[in-house]
Amino acid sequence: MTGSQFRNISPRGDPSSEEDEGVKTVEYFYMDASASLLQRRPNSPSPEFQLRVRKQSKSQRPASANGLTSKMVTKVTKLITLMANLSICSAACLSSEIHRIQSPRHQLFYSPPYAPPSIHNAPRLLVIGDVHGMRHELEELLEKAEYSPTRGDRVILAGDLINKGPDSTGVLELAMQINATAVRGNHEDRVLRAWAGAEVARTLAEANGEDGDAAVSDYESRLNANELEALRTAWTLTPEQRAWSAALPLTLRLGDLPGLGEAAVVHAGMAPGVAVEEQDPWAMYTVRSVLRMDENGGFVSDKEGAAFEQALRTKLRDMRPGTEPSDERIAAEREKALEIHAGRTGGSFVPTDTNDGQWWVEVWNEVQKAKPEGETLTLFYGHDSRRGINIWDYSFGLDSRCVDGGKLTALVLEPDESSVCGSSLNPANQQNQ
């Protein structure tokens, strides 16, 4: 992978179940326990969940939705090459105050295309923490950060755009309007899965001549409070907004940033010592701590072993709202998790969505510091509102509890005067890049 390339991590799901030809069934595009992106069939007109009653026939494995267009990749890749300095922009949810924390970075010597070198017209990248339905605060933050689409500024949202706050549909409307990029958070995932479950219940009932509304009510009765809240949010979204949310990737690779090296955006974090392409999708939008394993493939304490078993159940429940996982599903998930994480060089760490283990950020930074130069990965993430803004050598936590009365935070990648002092490229050639 080149240093300036975005990558969608979109694990494949299992193929649709196959039954005898002629059996009337429901086909729907879904997310299963091994995938966190919507799965859909080739040539499907949109990544929206779709349902229809049909005669069951054998089919190919569904293709995963793509979250970025090639045009978008080109634009953002150009933008990233101009970045030289980091700052933190925070807009208070209840005030117009804005704070900046400057830190020196290496210099670049490229000017923006089509314009003389100037700090005033160089595009910037804004990475924004969890918005959670707070459209007004997002608008305020963009204003205070002097976001300018005409300058070429781009926005990346670190997941959890929706749910909990008062205006999820407004946040998605704004994000789509400004052509923002985002990664999938646990709340996007929960909302989509809750909605899909309701649609499946309705469609199955109506296919059998039963009351669809009654089936949905029965489905709702099996949901816990968080799942029910997610379903309510899902019903406020337009089909286009659900499709946009379903197409979000798990992570965005930002390439080689000056002073930081390789960098990426993810909602919650990653398991240390595991390649990006091998990460557990669920952990990438839920991880809070990691459980240590010993050289024999067991956990270092009974407490961590028990936390692992609970995490398996939570994950499988998340995959299928309103259901309790069977022993067979738990056993299969246990085997898969241990296969991914056990026996890693430098230590084995299993991610969990609780705080029962060691904070994943501490372990992540330890592992990155031990790597040779050029092999590290710096993460920009949200999710952990309890810890708030956290700046480490190889991680930047950006969830500052906006929906709970805190602040909405953006990390702004921007040039300084030295980074646009001249161009090493022929201006005529720049226009064709």
C-alpha cells in the first residue's frame, strides 16, 4: 500500500442461506457476525437494506458496499500531502469558545494546485469526534474552525454521527451536504441492525399473511433499551441516509503524515499487534481495553478469561438484536477470536468493549514505540467519552462528550507558512495531478 492511499476495510459476510428451489423465503441484504459493513449482491442499485419475497435460488456471495469513490480518494490524497502542523479545535456545546493546541511538525514544500503558495488558501483536513445527533454543535464547530469548502477543506467524522442526540437526521443531512467522509461507529452499526431486524420481522409476517405491525411490536418487545433507542433513531432517517450510513468503512488510511508517519481514522481503536486487514470488525468500533494472553494461549487471570466470555456474548447479541446467542455460535466465535489474537509476536491481546483489561491506548502506544521507523501507525479515534481528549505519540482520542454537555472536538491538519513556502513541482504539471 502506498503512503497516500485510502483503504476501505470491508470484510465479507457469509452467503445468504440456501434452501430447496421453490421454497418461498425472504432475501435481504444483511450484516452478520463476521462483517460490520452492509453486505449486498453485485449490481444492487444501492447499499440500502432491501427486502423482497421471491423464489429462493442459489446465489453468489454478496459484495460489500464501498464507502469512498475514486474521485473522493484523489481529492483527499492531494489534501493530505499538504499537511504540516496539527492543532486541536474544540467548540463548546454551550458557548462559542474555541481552543487550539499547536505542536510543531516536519515541513513540506508543496503549494496548493491552481494558487500561489499561501497559508490562507491551502486546504485543511478536519477530523471530528463523536457528534451523536448534535447538528447545531457541528455547525458551530465548522464555523469556529473556519471550514471552507471553496478552499478545499475536507471533513472526516470518526463515527457515531447519530443516536442519543436530538437531530440524527440533521447531522447526516449536513454531512452528506458537505461531502464529508466518515467511518462506522457502534451507533451506526446498532441503528442499522435494529432497523434491519424490524424490516425482516415485518416482511416475514406479511409474506405469511400475518400482521406486519404486530410482528414488529413483538420484535420490539425483545430489544433492550439501547437497541430500542437505536430502532427509534433508524425510523427518523431517510432511505438515502440509511444507505449512506451503511456504506461507511471501518477505517480510513490517511497515508504518511509529516511528523506522525502512517495514520488512520477508526471509531474506537484496534488490537495491538494485529494487521489492519486482520482486525476484528466489531472491535474496531467497540474496543475499550485489551485482555492479555499467556504463551500457552490462555488468559493471564480468571477475571480476564471471564471478561472474554462476556465480550463474546455481547458481540453476538450486537450482531442480531433481540436474540440471545446459542452455545454453538459462542463456541465458533471463541475459536475465531483466539485464532486471530493468540500467539502474536510481542504479546497477544484480545480486544473487549469493557474496561476489564488494560486500556488499549497504552498497549497500542507501547507496541508502536517498539516498531522500526516507518512501520508505525497513528490512530485518530472517538468512542471513549469517559476519557475525553487524549493525545499520545501514536493515538489521538477525540470524543469529548458533546452529547452529554461537553464539547465537540476536531483535530485540524493544517499547513503553516514554512509548509507552503514554495513548490518543487512544475505548476503546469500540478494541474494534471
